[in-house]
Amino acid sequence: STQGYSSAASDVYKRQVQYPYGKALFLVPNLYFRNLVRRHGVVKTSTIDALPREILRLNGRENERMLISRDTQARIASEAIEYLVGKELLPYFRTLADKKGFCDSVVQLLTELETCHVTGEDFKNAVLSWNREEKRGGEKDKEIALILSAYEALMNERHLCDLNGLYDAALDLSLIHISEPTRLALIS
């Protein structure tokens, strides 16, 4: 029965039940729809948020990195900032470095840069290519590049990833090779 589905979802569902369990993945936006699909059939179902883990699991790579929370991400960013301040590498941000608001802003910026697939090295190269005058020119941007690089180093050293990193790992893997072809249906 497909009661409770929109007609488009119902049509997709009817097509998907023809495949054996595990050969089709019914992708839904939240747990409500996941539970609804599971009650009505034998189609493997996942939420959007679980998709990257599922791709990694299907390819035996789910345990390579541990997903961290936003709070842990902030602690690691704070640790990177403290390290750089201790090495006297953040003269521009030195007075802000111990402020919670600063760390929160840095985490937001790191997230934005990661979403755009900008690494610390990419950011540093961009800053250097701007050819600003040395008198206070670009100090802030150079220090952001240092923070981003230090954050990435800590994450890699500890085999951690934030949500962007999890999606990137799954995307990289799915572009290279998916060991078991799976049909995918999206329900919005």
C-alpha cells in the first residue's frame, strides 16, 4: 500500500519495490518519511543526512574518519588558534583569539570555505596572489590561511571530519568507484 504518499512518491515507490533489498536505495528527507516507507515495503531507505555514511559503508570506508559535532569542531578550531597564538603567528588576531565570539566566527568561516572546497593551501595561495602592500596589507587573510591550515592538520592527524568532510569523502568515493550499483530514488 502507498497510502500517505504523494502521487509522485507513490509512483517511485511502486517502481522501487521491484528490486531486491539492498539493490535500490529510497532516499527521503527525514525520519518521518523513512519510517513511512519502511512500514510499507522492503525497500532499503535512508535519510539525506545518512547518505554519505551509506556511500562510505557500501565501499568499506565508513570507519576511516570519525564525524565530529559542531562543538567539537569549535574546540579543535580553538586549539588551532591557541597553538598559533602561542607560536606568535597571529599578531593581527592576538587580542581576539581568546574570545568565544571570535572562535565561533572562525568556525563559520571554516565551514563556508570547506563548503566551497577551499583548503588552507588554496586560501594561502589566493592571498599571496593578491600582491597587497606589506604594510598591514593582507595580515588578516594570511592569518586566516594559517588557522585553516592548522585546523585541517589537527583534523587529519586525529582522523576526524566535520559534516562537510563526510560529504566530501562520500562524493570523492562515488566519483571514483561505487562497488555495488544501487538505484536511487529521491523523495522531497
